[in-house]
Amino acid sequence: MTNTLYDALIAPHAQSDAPFLTLDDGSVQSFAGFVERVAQIAHVLTHQGVVAGDRVVVHAPKLADTIALYGACVQAGAVYLPLNSAYTESELAYFIQDAAPSLIVCDAKGEASLNGISDNATPVLTLAADGTGTLSKEANEQSKTFMTVAREPEDLAALLYTSGTTGRSKGAMMSHKNLLSNAQSLTDLWQITEADRLIHALPIFHTHGLFVAMNTSLLAGAQVRFMSAFDLGAIIDEIPESTMLMGVPTFYTRLLGDARLDQALVRNMRLFVSGSAPLLAETHTTFEDRTGHRILERYGMTETNMITSNPFDGERLAGTVGYALPGTQVEITNDGAPVKPGEIGMIEVRGDNVFQGYWNMPEKTAEEMRDNGFFITGDLGVKTEDGRITIVGRQKDLIISGGYNIYPKEVEDVINDIDGVVESAVFGVPHADFGESILAAVVSENDSLDQDALASRVEPHLAQFKHPRRYIITKALPRNTMGKVQKNLLRDEYGA
Ligand code: MCA
Ligand code: AMP
């Protein structure tokens, strides 16, 4: 019996007493301990009626048991569906209705509202920030071995929601092969081995922290210093004992803001990786001046996993995202036809890393996936003769704040629903810490709709990172002759 991901990422560690996760309190879970915990939680899933192909929604804190729950879904053949812990009740309601999970695991605080959202139809287990809750309680009573459920490479392992330009989030269906092939490429390319120790300070509900960081560590048998949240001081403290850091650009600008970052501190570090948002060339060069390390920038997307990477051994060029990963094809196109090197076009990608389509949305899948298997990323790029790729912009209307994606349409929909609002435009402006920050220009026919009134009506509906930092009340939005709102003019006017 085979299970593609389990056999590659988890089963090989069953007899290993080597340390896997080191937690904030200094406690250490060995690889063998992790394998046993995965089995215990897999039993809990089965007892709750979860069968192969069922979705398990996870809206839980970042804990060792949350990673074990991911492993348990893999072992039990279920589909892991992680959700940003900052999501509000109305955001959660959409995902639960769309994915129709067989089980929900949430923080103790969310139990009542998630029970309400699902009309008590879906079982809810809890996993609190201190590790207690019904999931862990039930798991503690289970056997430490579990009969792995067979899964083929094409079977689904995870469903990750990604917001869309239409405002409705789409569930990206990731197969065992999608995830494993990408983990293999990255592990080889970045030469990750069991001698590594990764500082993990990313959230684990996105591709970056879950798949790029955890799948590669499991595949290589690397140690992970698993931080429950981003904490600059803790990262500085851990750097001398570690070899790798994976982060969004904000991690690096914050590190540069700390006087303790110098060559002596990073003497044992082997690799600093950045992704999820553009790394400013200035950050890249300042980081090299301070530490002697050239940050390795890579590029990816939820639907595709990682697409390109700067080389490990070759030149890591600031402002570029490097070359297509082995096994991944990248084309720069105009209307689907490849353009010449040096010309700007749409970045399209094909390979085992590319997802299986959007959950329950075949028409959206067809819009973004060509018949020849190329996925249209919505990012604009340019390629050199030898294949090095630079991202020059985005065709999709997207703001990336501290590595979190915000689709303006989703926020505009909430603002436009407020009585008295005529229309709105949400746009990103440069921000020193988060890269981009979010503003909203609002046309209103109600004079009492000021900054505070708008914020108080928008905020209950959206996770905090999507909240506009400022509302600009205006008489009209700038439009071109086609009637399209010119967000570039808003950015120019309010960027400073
Ligand atoms: C926190 N806040 C934010 C953000 N993070 N606001 C806007 N954008 C954000 N990214 C809010 C907080 O709620 C808080 O609000 C205030 O801003 C300041 O919080 P702070 O303490 O500075 O934030 P933090 O907890 O230190 O978080 C910053 C962070 C975090 C560590 C950069 O945002 C983060 O972990 N980002 C990584 C996201 C990620 O993993 N992206 C990968 C997506 P208040 O002051 O009002 O309380 S996967 C992907 O993109 C693809 C596939 C890829 O290529 O990887
Ligand atoms: P997500 O929808 O969360 O999967 O975010 C994917 C998007 O993040 C991509 O389509 C890019 O626009 C952006 N992105 C990821 N990595 C990079 C990078 N290294 N440089 C610029 N943009 C990036």
C-alpha cells in the first residue's frame, strides 16, 4: 500500500530519535515522536468519521500538534484545509459552506461560532494555544500506530484558499504529487539536509510556512526551531544555533533594523530565503553588506507552489527571482504565445507543481489554465536568454502587505455595501515595514461617513491585515476614457 506524501515525508522517520521540532519553551519533539503523534491524530480523524478525500478545516494556533494534524490528514487520506487564524466569522462561513468539511478543528475561542456556522452539522474539535482541547485529549488516548490509507500521486492532499480578483476566494486543489515534487526540487536545489536547523517564524496556513518550510524539512530530516509567532528578538537569539531562515521581505527589513545583526551573529547560517513578495534590491545589498550573505529570492504562488529560485551555487541577483525550478517550465507570453527574451509578458507555468484546479469552480480553472497545461499566473515578467526571470508587475489587482495577499475587490465589496457609499477604490501604497499598505478612496453621499464610521463598518467583516489603514473621502474616482478606475493615479497622489 502506498501513500505518496506519507511514504516520502513521514514514514522514513519512524525510528529516528533525532530532534525535529524545538518549541518556544525549549521542549523538543523527536522525529519518531512526531510520527507517533501523527498516528494518534489520524485515529481521532477516523473516529470522527473522516474518510479518504474528506476535507478537514483547520483554524488553529501554530503548534506542534497543528503540524501533526497536517501529517494525520495525509496519513488518513484526508484533505488538509488550513485557514488564516485572523479570519472573521463571515470569512470563515464562506470557506465552510464552500468546502463542506467533514471535521473542523479550531481554537477553543472559535468553537461556538464555528458550530453556529455549520449548524452543528459538522463535528468541531478544539486545539487551544496552550495545546489543550478536545483534539489533543482524544489523541492522547489513541494507539501510536495507524494503518496508513492508500493515496495515489494525483489524489488531493490539501485545499488552500486564495482570494481572487472577483472577490470570491477559490480553493486551490493540491495533489500529493504537486506537493512532493516541489519539496523534492527545493530540497535538492537549496541542499537541505539533516544537518540543517531551520528558523520557522512564518504562519503555517499558507504555502510558504507549511509546504516550502515544513515539507522540505520533513523530506530532508532537518531540525526546525518552530516559533509560535514572529518574534524578532527570538530570531536573533536562534540565529547562532541555526543554519537557515525562510521569510517574507518584512523579516529581512526588520532584521536589518536590529543592531545585533552582523557577520559574527550569522557565522553558522548557510541560507537566507525570501519570497511571497518582492524583495527590494536595497534590502538585498544592505543585508549582504551587514552579514556577507546574499539572500536567495524565490517566486511562487499558492496554485503552483514554488516556480523559480535564484541559484544556490550561482549568482543570486537582487531584483530577480532566478530560474525555473527543475521539472517546471516557465514561459513569458503575449496572448498565450511566447515572447522573445527581454520582452515583457505574462508569466505562465507548467509542471508537476501546478495544482489540479479550483474546488467546485471548473469555469475559473478553465479561465486560468490553458489546454496545454500552462497556468496563467497574473504576474508580468521578463526572461533573459539564459532563462533568468524578473517580475516587473502584476496584471491582477493585488496588494501584498507583509507577505499577505489582499484582493482590493474583496474589500471594495464590503465598503460598497455600506449605506450611503456610492463607490470605492482600494489600492496599495509603499510601506517601509510591510512593503505595501492598503488605502481606500470612497465616494459617499452621506456626510456622516467619516474615517471612523467607515472603519467600524468594514472591520467586523475582514481579517485585520485587510483593513484599509486610511479612508480618503473623495467626490469622484479618477477614470480613464474607458471608464476604468485609474488606481495608478490614486497611488501617485496618496503614495507619500
Ligand atoms: C500583521 N498585521 C498586518 C500584517 N501582519 N497588517 C498588514 N499586513 C500584514 N502582513 C497587523 C497586526 O494585526 C497589527 O495590527 C499590526 O499589523 C502590527 O502587527 P505586527 O506585530 O507588526 O505584526 P506581526 O505579528 O509582527 O506580523 C508581521 C509579519 C506577518 C511577521 C510580517 O504579517 C507575517 O508572518 N507575514 C507572512 C505572511 C505569509 O506567510 N505569507 C505567505 C503567503 P494592530 O496594530 O492593529 O494590532 S504564501 C505565498 O504568498 C506564496 C505561495 C509564496 O510565494 O510564498
Ligand atoms: P498567493 O496568491 O498567496 O499564492 O501569492 C502569490 C503571489 O505572490 C504571486 O502571484 C506573486 O504576485 C507574489 N510573489 C510571490 N513571490 C514573489 C517574489 N519573490 N517577488 C514578487 N512577487 C512574489
